Amino acid sequence: MTHYIDPDRAQFEVFKGLDRETPLNMLNLVKFRDLANYPGDHILARDGLTGAEAYANYGKESAPVLTRVGGSIVWRGDFETTLIGPVDETWDAMFIAYYPNAHAFLAMISDPAYQKAVVHRQAAVKTSRLIRTRSAALTDHFA
């Protein structure tokens, strides 16, 4: 199984090349490690935290930055089952984060407080998906 924790350069360049002015929603699907994997010199490296506990630290420290850039969590859900797709992909955290535009997202990930907090995410996450979406008109049909 390939593990996805941070974007690779090519994916990040595609993201940066998209419209930066329109609102966007980021679908987050996260699978935690059983035990957090902090760098050896991190203060929490020997505390034996679970991935869920490390991710909670990430949420606590990054939430003020999300708010500061005008973002918010607009949906959160609990995984139940996969009806179509790989049955081995299960998710511990599922949520959609709203950003007023891509500039806000880029400001968040560049913020020194966020960059300090992201070590918790990296320690916590076994694999994840971060999918940028834009709103589309609501209709009474699927397509």
C-alpha cells in the first residue's frame, strides 16, 4: 500500500495553477497510524501517543490558523462502509474544509504556527487523500 501524507511537487504545482480567486472546499480523508511517528528529537517522540491523539494535537494547533485565513470545517462524518471502491480503504477522519479562495489555503500552510502544527499531522497520518473541489450548481439529478 502506498502511503500519502504530504502532496508531491507535481500535485502541488497543479493546485497552484488552478483559479486562486474562487471559493474552494477540500475533502479530507485520513487514516491514522496506530502509534504516532514523531521525529526522534520532537518533545512528544517518546510519549507513545496514538495517531488519533497526535491528529487531535494537529487539529487543536491548526484550527486558529484555519479561522484566521477565513476557513472553516463545513462537514464532518464518521466512516461506516465502502459501497463502491477498495474495501481496504477505511478512514478515521473525514471532513470538508472551506476556504474563501486558494490564497487563503496557501496562507494557512505558509503560516509559521501551521508549519509548527503540521508535525503532528505527519506523525499521525498513515495515509490520506486531500481533494480540492469547487462548488457546482445544485440540481435534482446526479450529473
